[in-house]
Amino acid sequence: MKNLKPYQLAFLLALPIAFLAALLVLLVDHLPILGIRLFIIWLLLLVASFSLFLVAIERFIYRKIKLIYKSIHHLKLGKELKDSLGEKISEDPLEDVEQEVMEWATTKRKEIDELKKIEQFRREFLSNLSHEFKTPLFSVQGYIQTLIDGAMEDKEVNAKFLDKANKGIERLCSLVNDLDEISKLESGEIKINYSNFDINALSKEVFDSLELKAQQKNIHFAIKKGCDQPFWVHADREKTAQILVNLIENSIKYGKVNGETTVGFYDMAEHILIEVTDDGIGIDESHLARLFERFYRVDKSRSRDEGGTGLGLSIVKHIVEAHGQTIHVRSTVNIGSTFGFTLKKK
Ligand code: ADP
């Protein structure tokens, strides 16, 4: 009886109504006035069908919905949690079901959107990755093959080809290193070792380490006027150095010959804002929103010529965010760029 099919239910309902109708026809035959007879027929049919429908709906439809509702609840809350909450199913399961289904649909839609985004991100990442590896790998393969095929004996070109193959290997190494760094940062494998240090002193150390690179373009390093004093921060010294190296290296790569790179510090109550400014080629506004994405480059060939992996800013962003801080960029084409990030004050 519990799992009746719709046609069985309809038949079961129709049967007693037909029976009642027949009974009433017999009954009214004995009543004297037609109006009263019809009224009584109407009233009795109304009461009978109301009761029948109520019982049917209650027994066969409502109960099933209640059961589904209970199952959903069971599934959603888990048995233990449900037991601890007790039987909290309301008396109007239809409304509850509607509400729950709507909530469920909204969360599922969000989950699906999120999964789609992740999937697209994964696909893009894989295709970028293979592309990034293919270029230097094929170039190394080409030079080595040419050397094997006879160029090794040619004193004019052999050293040059070896040097080019070596450059390709260097590129592959920096790619692998940067990817390794990103994956460690993302997995949280790298711990942030907080200490107190002077960011001004650290910036000068980074200037020294990049001096040779800067000289190749005659780029001058400076601490911004009025900022040349100790600024104590509470952060990971090594990783902050990495941020500065990446930003200052970029200021050289995308800087102009005879240009200048300055680093400034600003006291912001609880934080110190650090800004790396250059007077280089600048970045068009349309690129700024995606600049910190992995492998995103404004000018692909320039970045590759400069030995860029397209991962430097992504690493910087990860490190800044691992400190619970933020990074931003301002830039104007042909005027220059400023990358600013915050660190907690000592
Ligand atoms: P890359 O290895 O290509 O330098 P990054 O992640 O460090 O990768 O930077 C991403 C892109 O942002 C670069 O390819 C370049 O187009 C742009 N960019 C970064 N820093 C600067 C800068 N100081 N001036 C102009 N463009 C920059």
C-alpha cells in the first residue's frame, strides 16, 4: 500500500467516490424537495472527497516527501550529528524541502562554477607549462644535434653553439627552480620564519647583489629621498630578500638604459609600505589586473630575451600573501612602474 503508483492511487480514490455517488443517488430519491436534495448531494460529496483527498495526500504523497526530506537531512548532517540534534523535522516538510533544495542548488552551482574555474586554470597552466619547456628544450636539442652532425669540428661556431645550448639549459633550470618555489609556497611547505630586521639595510644588500646586472644597462640604484633611515619590520628576511630581488631585477629587465631604480619606505601605523620604482618601459593599464598570474607577460619575447620565466611576480605575490600582506602596482607606459607591498612593523 505504501508504494502505490499514480494510476493505482487514482483508481483507489475514484472507487469510493463512485460508490458514494451511487449511494447518494439512492438516498435522495427518497427526499421530497429537489433543492434540498441537490444541496445535500453537494455537501456530502464535498465532505467525502475532501476527506478522501486529505487521507490520500497525507498517506501517499506527504509521507514520501517527508521520507525524502529525512533522507536528505540524514545525508547532510551525518548520522551522529543528526542524532545529537534529535528529530528536528518541521511539520511543514514541503516548505522545508523547497527551501533546502534552493539552498542546495545555490551551493552546488557555486561549487560547479568554482570547479570549472579550477579546471580552466589547470588546462591553461598545463598548456603554458609545456610551451615554456618546449622552447628552450628544442633549442638545446637543435644546437647539440648540429654539433653532433659536424659543427663540433668547426672552430668558428662550436663554442657559440655550446654557449647557446648552455643558455637553454640555464633557462630550463630557472623554470624548474621557480616552479618548485611556487609549488612549495602553494602547498604551505615553506614556513615563514619571522624575525625583526631593517628593510632599508636589506634593500641595500639586494642592491649590491644586483649591481653587476644593473651596470650592464647603466641603471642607478637609490633609496628614495627622505627614506634613508632604518625601518624595522617583522617578516621572513630571506623571503623578503627574494621579493626585493624579483622586483628590482624586473626594474632592470624592463628598465631603460641610464635609468634609475629607487626603493622607498613609508610608515603606515601598523605596517611599513615598501615601494620599488623604475623609470622603464611601464605597463599598459589593460595588463595590470593579470600581471601577478603565472606565466603572464606583457611582451613575451622581451621577457624571454631577458631570461624571464613569467613566474617572478607570481612568486612575489605568494610570499607577500603568505605574510598576510598585500601587493599592488601603478604604472604608465614609457614613464615607469611602481610595485608596492606592505610588511608588518616590528
Ligand atoms: P618575467 O620573468 O617575464 O619578468 P614576471 O612575473 O616577473 O615575469 O613579470 C611578468 C611580466 O610583467 C613581465 O613579463 C613584464 O611584461 C611585466 N613587468 C614586470 N615588472 C615590470 C616592470 N618593472 N616594468 C615593466 N614591466 C614589468
